[in-house]
Amino acid sequence: MTTPVTIIGAGLGGLTLARVLHVHGIPATVYEAEASPTARAQGGQLDIHEENGQVALKAAGLFEDFLGLVHEGGEAIRVLGADGTVLLDLPDEGTAGRPEVLRGDLRRLLIDSLPADSIRWGHKVTAVRALGADRHEVTFADGTSVESGLLVGADGAWSRVRPLLSDVTPEYVGMSYVETYLFDGDTRHPEAARAVGGGSLFALAPGKGIQAHRESGGTLHTYVALARPREWFEKIDFTDSAAAAARIAEEFDGWAPELTALITDGETPAVLRVLNALPDDHRWDRVPGVTLVGDAAHLAAPNGEGANLAMYDGAELARALIEHPGDVEAALTAYERELFPRSAEAAADGAELHAMLFGEDAPQGVVRFFANEQQPGEPQAG
């Protein structure tokens, strides 16, 4: 079986690539390990940026549909001290510069925009090999395989396609998140809901923090950040969710109860999210017939840019293929020439953001940043 464009991974980057190609009449097939679009939760809210994510959605012809998914009020920002003192409270001005949307809703929009047979669910990659003549064979867990004229790895942090291009693997960044949810917050958890406000909450200190989003229906979605070695987290039994949450909450002893309730009152199992990253300057020599988009190319610690860059990568790769009809190598060369510096710049900006969020000056650096962001000419948040 041969397809002109084979995309591994039905995340935002791979789907955006497939959609922009589809708009321009270029066939592509996406292979995804998950059994269906609803096989697992897709994470929380994303702020979609004017300079990259929104550009990609416009290229995909989905921008107006995207606006219908936006969580109104979601751009509001609150920064609280450990004692619950409000240090900064910025309303959503309604400018839609970085509107918030649930990742799952955005992914569904992209899936529904593609022909039904263009996504092959339940296809977990077990092997990828070069065949010569710029072609590659991908083998799946069910024993089937596909031969590709152009292979695109959009398969995330632990990409099975990346080894064709690079022997670099992600490394632990020294911090992990613990994810929790509270539901119907305004009624069942009113103090925590008031602390979060209408959009995003940042309650930070050097080396740790409680970050939360308000989602639809009063859902409070929290990521607790701790700068600890991996071994520290490995000693916590996350199969005992209550005990795990209590252990994490101990690291915030003395913090305001409306903040620690976001941990201890969690209504879903506490989930550990280990943060890994590729080197900021990750790049590879041109290999005919294959390239990467999104986290497969430039995995970084969460910095507000990952989803935006993945979609932008997909749109930009599609653009390069459209602008170089019949010359895949010219397209890939053009795409990667812009991908590498763009990724390195975003990674450097992300490192600065993490230093601001969790460095010795936290939370004051964040307060100054967001306050200055409101002034004309100031840079936007990451």
C-alpha cells in the first residue's frame, strides 16, 4: 500500500497538516495509535495565539468555526500569593488575541474537517525503516504496513519516526506536574472557584506552583508544579490517589486552603505528568522523504507554545509542499530551514518563562510581566 503523504499521529500538528493539504487537493493519510477520537481525555485549555496557531487555523479554513469554540472570559488572569492575597487580577478584555479553547474541542474540529477515511485509528507503529529511493515502510502492531512517499512524524515526545533523522531523545527537565480536576466548582468548591476566577490562576513560589484554568461548566483544571528529581516522584504511589494528593499538598504546607483544596479535593485521580524536553537547538541533517512536526521535532517543557507551534508546523509544511509541486525535497528543505530557528527561539523563550514562573523572583516576576503586557508595545505572554 502506498500513499503520497503518510502522517504518523493524529494530534493537532498532524491533523492541521492533513487538513491544509486536503483544502488544496493533496491526499494524505493519518495513522493514529489510539482506537478512536474519544479513546482518552485530550487535556485542558489552550490559548491559541495570533502569530502562529490562529494563522494555521486560517490556512486550514477553520478560523470562524474555531471562534465558535472559544471559552468566553478565558483570557482573564489572576496571580495570587501563597496566602491567597490577590497580587494581580486582569479581566478578559475580549480582544481575542489569545482566546482559550479546550484541546479536545479543537482536535474534534480538525478531525471532522477531514474525509472519514483519511484517519486510520488503532494503528500503533512498531517499526519504521528506510526502503531507499526516498521511501519508507511503517509497520503497525496488527502486522500491517504502509509504504510512504513522504513520511511525517507528528507522533509526539517519543516519536517512532524521529530516529530516522536524529538519535537525540528527550530528557527530564527537573520538574513535573500533577494534574487534578474539580467539577461544578462554583457550587461544590466555591472558595477554590473564587480563587481561580474566570480564566487562569497562577499561585507561585520558587520551585513550585499551583496553576489552574476555569473550563466550561465550572470545571477547575489544575496543574501543580514541583521542581523535584524523578526519583522523588517515583516514591509516591499514584495508584492511591488520595494519599498521592496529600503528599503533594504537603509541599504547600501553610498555603491558603482555597489553593491547596485544588489538590486535596480533586475529584479525579491525581495524574503525574513528567516533563521532558529535547535540546533547544535540536535539528537534523536533511534525510530524503521524511520530516517531523510538533513535539516530535521540538519537545519543550510547557510554555504556552506547544500546540500553537505544532499547528503552525503542520500548516507551514503543507504550504511548502503546495509551493513546490512535484519536488518534495525542495519543500522539506524550505520547511526545515524555517523550522529550526523558529523552534530554537521558542524554546529559549520558554526557558525564560519557566525561570520567571518558578525562579527565585516568583511570583513577582510574573506580576510585573503580566502588568507590563497590558501596555502598548509590550511583548505577549508565552
